[in-house]
Amino acid sequence: MRSRWKIIGPLVLAACLAVEVSCKGAGAGKPKGGTPVTPVLAAKVEPKTVPLELSEVGNVEPISSVEVRSQVGGILSAISIREGQDVKPGDLLFTIDPSFYQSQLRQAQGNLSRDQAQLAYAQTQAQRNEELFKKDLIAREQFDQTAAQLDALRGTVAADQAAVQNATLTLAYCYLKSPITGRTGSLNAHVGDLINVTDVNPMLTIVQLKPIYVNFAAAERELPEIKKRMAEGTVKVLAGVGEKAGTEEGLLTFVDNAIDERTGAIRMKATFDNNDEQLWPGQFVTVIIRLGERKDALTVPAAAVQTGQNGKYVYVVKPDRTVESRPVSTSIEYQGLAVIDDGLKPGEQVVTDGLLQLFPGAKVEIKDATPARP
């Protein structure tokens, strides 16, 4: 029995030492009071000048889009442009074979020349008969007949002149020219095609790219502020896609005259110079409406603002390195910053990372966010 106790004694002593070491290790991460310390990142509440902006989704649309159709029928004899070409007013696009319309013009001109000659003879005859009538050398009936023939020929010549003008205009329709400055789309006609004025599809569509519209809708509640800013001056609108969102600058130029009852939104348009052609018809873009700026606005990183059952709140780091859950009210966000309307003071620190492990009264240790150099 004595030898057995000699073996058990050292084992018990070793176990007690192990328990003591384990207990010391478990309490190594705690302060003297026994409260755990949570490492966090924090940022100060800072006043900044923040733009007042509204963000919407918009659609790019051309100011002008023209479907080119022929006003005369005939064989398409020439195409003077290529697909995707920039054109300006007056540039020749298509030529319809003009032979038939040229012959019609020559015929109208011939009729006019013939009737003008007859009118000149009738005028001479009328002057002669007038002198004879004054001398009672011809009857009244003959004099009236000559005057009536003269009036009829004048009407015929006027009709001939209109026919010449019409034939000239019709011949001009054989040469289809661009009515606007823009870019051509795909060709729907080819040399040798028979073109009819009743064709359903246009021969070509020209779209104006510079300047260009961005069409979007704003909520009804935003309308009073937008109208106020427009009354004070121009309202800037930014547009772009992805990383280029907000790179194109334009002006708000149109506000619709009625609010859509189904959506509670009102349609608006902004005009962009689009000199670098970054905006393309049919494209969906992010639209930012600049309504001014807010000076000395209290800002914190947007990541610091949390949403709970009672609304939005932040964890404020107190001087004793414990945190306090404080309700806040926010208005807008700008470039990762949240604007605080109420609840914070300049210079206070709020937790921005490590929020999931916090609770009111928790002890924190503020980490350095600067990455260590290798």
C-alpha cells in the first residue's frame, strides 16, 4: 500500500500543476477585472462638405432619330454611304434611277414652252381686237371670245408652271440626303432593289449622338427640391456606367408636366454634349442629380452605421475604452460616408469593424488599420 501511494502522489501533484497552468492561460487575454477585450477599427466623426445628390437609373436616347424612306419609286442605282458612317445635313445617301423622272420634267417643260407661246400670240390678238372693238370694226361677241381665250391660256400656263415645279421636286426626291447630323445604322436596301414608297422597312436609320438625352424618373417627393434648384439656376446631372459612373456631365433640361399615378415618379431628361461618345442610345446608366452641397456635415464611414429593431445606431468608443450603442439619424451617403443628422458630435470615435462581437459596455482595443510593411 505504501508503494501505491508513492505512485499516486506525484500524479495528483502533476494534475494540479496542469490545472493551474490551464487556468492561467485562460485568463491571459483578460484584464484584471475579467472583462474580455475586443480588437476593433474605429474612425472619428468629422465635418465635411458633402454634395446633395439623388441617384437614379436612366436610359440613353437620341435627341433625333430619322428613318430614311423614299418618296418616289424606282430602282436603287447608287448608295453613297456605308454603315456606321457619320453624316451631316445634305450628305447624299441613296440615288433612285432618275431617268423616268427626268423625262417627266422635260415633258412638263415642253408643255410650258408651247402654252407660253400660245399665250403670247393670244395677248397680241387680244390687243388688236381691243383696238378694233373701240373703232366698232368687230362685234362685241368676238372681242369677248378673244379675252376669254387669253384668260384660259393664262390658267394653262400657270398649271404648266406648277407641273414643272412638281416634276423638278419629284426628280430631286431621287437623291436621298441626310436631314440631320448623326451616325448611320445598318443598310436595309442594296443597289438594284426596287424601292416603293409603301415599303414597311426604312432604307436606313440615322441617329444623332451629339448632343444626346438621358431619360430617367425621380420620385414625387424629390420634385419640390428639384424645382427649387432649377429656379435658382442650372441643375447638373452626372451619368455613366460601372467605374465610369458620374464621369459624363450634363444639365437637366426637361421635367414632365405630370406625375405617373402608377409609379409616383416624374419623368425627366438631361442633355449631354457627349463629345467623346461615352453615352450610347439604348444604354442603361447610373444618373446622379446634383442639387447643391451641404457644408460642415457630420460624416462617419457608412460601415459604422448599423440597423436594429429600433432604427439605426452606431457603437461609440468612450474614454474608458468601452462602447456605447447610440441611436443616430442619417440622410445621405456619399463615397462611402454616411451623413449623420443627429446623435453624434465632432471628434467622437465610432467602431467601423468588429461590430458583430460588440455589446453595450464591451471593452475594446483600437487596432491600427495601416497594413504592416513586409
